[in-house]
Amino acid sequence: MGYVDEVIELVVRKNPAEPEFHQAVREVLESLRVVIEANEEKYRREALLERLVEPDRQIKFKVAWVDDSGKVQVNTGYRVQFNNAIGPYKGGLRLHPSVNLGIIKFLGFEQIFKNSLTGLPIGGGKGGSDFDPKGKSDREILAFCTSFMTELYKYLGADIDVPAGDIGTGAREIGYMYGQYKKITGSYEGVLTGKGLTYGGSLVRKEATGYGLLYLTEEMLKCNGHSIQDKVIAVSGAGNVAIYAIEKAQQLGAKVVTCSDSNGWVYDKDGIDLAALKEIKELRRARLSEYKNYRPNAEYHEGRGVWSVKCDVALPCATQNELTLEDAKDLVANGCIAVAEGANMPTTLDATEYLLANGVMFAPGKAANAGGVAASALEMTQNSERLSWSFEEVDSKLKQIMVNIFHNIDDAAKRYNAAGNYVVGANIAGFEKVATAMMDQGIW
Ligand code: NDP
């Protein structure tokens, strides 16, 4: 049995009941097979893969808090500090009832390579809780966040571990957690990112994932002989990533004709009206069905369907596994030339394979949506410097980072005879830096 297969088997055996973690390890190691086989003797002697798939530390803790009826509630908190070979642990805190150790480990493992790809000094981690913020009062959110940070603070530090937001953890939750960290430690340090602009947050963080997605897509098209100008783009989702992807696509001269939420989707052949979309989603937090009140000529359909329209470029920005094999077949039949993932894991594995086999340029989320964590790392730098950069300064750094990511993954794919396969390229480019840093630092 080869080294890759041995380690996959080890992970499954040592971590039963963690299917998402198994899946993430399998996907990454399979695409690294060519690099690992080329260095097998050295990596085996160093037990490099065994060390890579074992988190440095997994912290699990009780979070007790009092609800509005006076009853005590108990949740479970997690922080997985996966790998700090290239910088302090960095990754979001997910608050959702589905959270368990296996999901946090899968996200933390992926985060190692995504963070490495940004070229910035950040290691991989992830955390969260099975707490459900939906329907909770402000006071209950404050009670939970305070209790959560009362335990978590022991493991954090600006040079140790710097969490950020994720599903269920937005500016409000980050603010409450930061306040509690400061109260306990007395230290005003950049220990969380996604902070408010009045207390150390960074401009462009809100726009960063969507803008970054377009910067990378523009570069990928350019290097393959196409311009983004006048391209017809299908976007899914209508949340943070989708809205700012649409904004930047329009600024770059493309026409976005779709968006969606979990109830239905809009087709606006004249181009999405971004002001209307922001008013519906950001201001009124309403359903997308209302879009027709602003644009009577647009179509609104219940259910799924974004990928059935004719487009040149598809940008899935909603959720995991939302672009299936059937959708990929529709996209190819309709002449789509590129897919770039704004969401985490939105394309199923068979759909990805179909797109690649049919010559569609495909940018995986690990590279394409890294703009969010890149802007977080820039927030850390500003905090260390005690400075706040202008919007233009952060935006131009973000653009440079995304362009560099594209060239790194493109070069890595070419070096291993997989030119144009950016899935392989992203995993290899992310892995190489971490592997070298781990071996240079001895045994840990
Ligand atoms: P939001 O919660 O702001 O938006 C998600 C959007 O997707 C909402 O419009 C939501 O609709 C829609 N959606 C959810 N489920 C479905 C579904 N089954 N079908 C169609 N639409 C659906 O999240 P973000 O925009 O922040 O994140 C989107 C994705 O991007 C996630 O995978 C996230 O992990 C990833 N990501 C986000 C980053 C960031 O900086 N925000 C960074 C890197 C990755 P509804 O409102 O009806 O639920």
C-alpha cells in the first residue's frame, strides 16, 4: 500500500465517526499523490503526513449560559489548533447546531492550505459551538459569547491564535467576544479579526471575499486568453459573498444575470440591480421574491435553477454541494467557460470532474475565496502596526494577493504536468510551503 493510502486509512481508523474530516483528508491527499510519491522516502522518514493530519491541539469545553427565561443552557465549544508551521493559528468560529468535532476538524484542515495560499504568515485553525444564534435575543447572544470567551481566551493571543467570524458569528458576536477577552486579560491586542471599524477592524473586510473572487477570476480568464469585460455571469446566493462578487463583476464590466436565496432565484436578463438587492438583503433582510417589486421585467422562480441559464462564467456563492453533476452538464451545454467557487465546497466532486474533463476553467474555493482570510491577515498587520490603512490601500493589497494566488496555483499545476488543473495546483501550492516549514522546524 502506498504512503497516501496508508495515511488515509490511519485517519479513518483513528477518527471514527468524523466523515467530513475523512472526506477532506482524502480529497487533499489524493490530489497531492504525485508530489508525495516523488518525495516518499523523505516524507515517510519524517512522518510528515501523519503529523499533518493530526491537529496540534483540539480543545473542547463547556459553555453554560442563562437564557431569557432564567434557565441555564449548556453548549459545547471547540477550538482546533491544527497547524502553526507558517504563522499563528487562524480560522473562523462557526455557531450552528450542526457543529461537532469532525466538522471543525475538516474546516481546520482545509484552512491550513487556504491560508498558506494567501502567501501571508497564518497557520490553520477553526472553532465554534453547537449553539444556534437564530431566534436568540441580544442579551442571550451576549450571555453565550461571554461564557464562550471566558474559556477560550486561555488559548488565544495575537501571536498564538486569532479567530474570526464564520457562519453565525458576525460583527455583533465578534464585538461581544472581544469585549470579554479584553476584560479578562486587560490586553488590547488584535486577538480576533472581523472587528468593528471603531476598535481595530479593517476596511474592505466586508467586501473582501466577493471582490477577491472576481480578482482571481479576472486573472484566470486573462491568462487563458479571455477578458471579463462583457461576460455574462451567473451567481448563486444573495449573502455577503454573492453581493460583493456581483458589485465587483459589474465594476469590471461584466453582466450578472442571476442570484438566489434558499427559497428561489432571480433571472434578470438586463443585469442584477445591485441597489435593489442590497436594500432587500442588507437593509430589510427580506426574501428574494421581492426583487420583482423593484424590477417587474425580471423573472423570479421558486426552488433551484441558477445553473440552467446561459452564461459564460458561473460563480457559486451560496453553500456546499449546490452545483451538482446535472448542473455542470447544463453549464457545459450552455457554453460556460469558467467556474470559480465563492462558497466553501459548493461543487460536488463528480461535477468538478465533469467540468475539468470538458475544458471548463475551474478555480476551487480554497484559492478563489481566500480573499476573506487574506483581508483578516491584513487586519492583524494593521493592529500590530497600530495603524489603519485606507480602503484603496487594503483593496490594492487584496488584488495583488489574489493575482499571486492564481499564478502560484497555475505554476504548481504546470510543474506537476497538470497544466490548467487548478484543483491540483491549489492543493500542491498550499502544501509545499507548509511541508517545507514543518521539516525546517524539526520534529513537532
Ligand atoms: P451568507 O449567510 O451571508 O449568505 C449565504 C447565501 O446563500 C444566502 O443568500 C442564503 O440564502 C443562500 N443560501 C444558503 N443556502 C442555500 C441553498 N441551499 N440554496 C440557495 N441559496 C442558499 O453567507 P456568506 O455569503 O458569508 O457565505 C457564503 C459561502 O461562502 C459559505 O459557504 C461560506 O462558508 C463561504 N465563505 C464565506 C466567506 C466570507 O468572508 N463571508 C469567506 C470564505 C468562504 P438565505 O438567506 O435564504 O439563507
